[in-house]
Amino acid sequence: MSDLNTAAHDDLAKVLERLVDEPEGMKIEAVPMRRATIFEVDPAPDDVGKVIGRRGRVARALRVLLDCRGDVEGAQYGLEIISD
């Protein structure tokens, strides 16, 4: 993972740790694609709703945060929430 991806990963992790009840049960993995890096977030089963939010508002805000980070760094980031 490059330094830029690490910084974006760290920012996303900091926000999500404060959002969920079980931060130790959450995994964040950076998956490089052709033009972007997708962050796959796998929260604990009880925290999935908190990461998505009502009508997807929290997920949308996290994507905006990653878009802003990408604009600053000249990269593209995406977010995928994995719920089992």
C-alpha cells in the first residue's frame, strides 16, 4: 500500500472507530483497482447499520470524505461496505 493509500486508510479508520461500538471487530482492506483504490469495510454485525446510516447518509458522508482526500492527493478512492 502506498503512502497516500495509508493516509486515506488511517483517516477512514479514525472516523469509523469513533462511529462503531466494536472497533476491534471491524476490518478495513484497501483493494487497488485500475483507476482507484476501493476500501472494503467489514464491520461487526451489530455495527453495520451505524456504518450505513439512515437512508445511507453515513456511507455517503464517508464517500465524500474519501473523495475530498482523493482530490487533495490526486487519487480516487471508493468505499464498499461488506455485510454478511
